[in-house]
Amino acid sequence: MELRHLQSETAGTSGKLPNIIIDEFQIKKNKAREIKQDMKLRHQSETTTGKLPNN
């Protein structure tokens, strides 16, 4: 919903979103990927050792 609002504000840019918005989305996407990978590693460690690794 927020994205649609931003698109309407930038209608003069031939339908393209400003780079800063794309960059913010990419950062959030990368962070989500890191969290997912960390959770996967924790799960693997827990299933092989029976306990979570110490951080």
C-alpha cells in the first residue's frame, strides 16, 4: 500500500521508482535473507548437537 502511494507521487518519472526507494527495499531484502540463513544454521546446529550455538 505504501509503495502504491509512492508510485503516485513519482508519476512524472515514467512509472519508475526513485533509486533510494529501490535501495531501501534491497537492504530490507538482504537483511531478511541474512536472518533466514542464520535461522537455518541455528536449526542445523540444534538438530545435530541438540543445543543452540553460543553467540
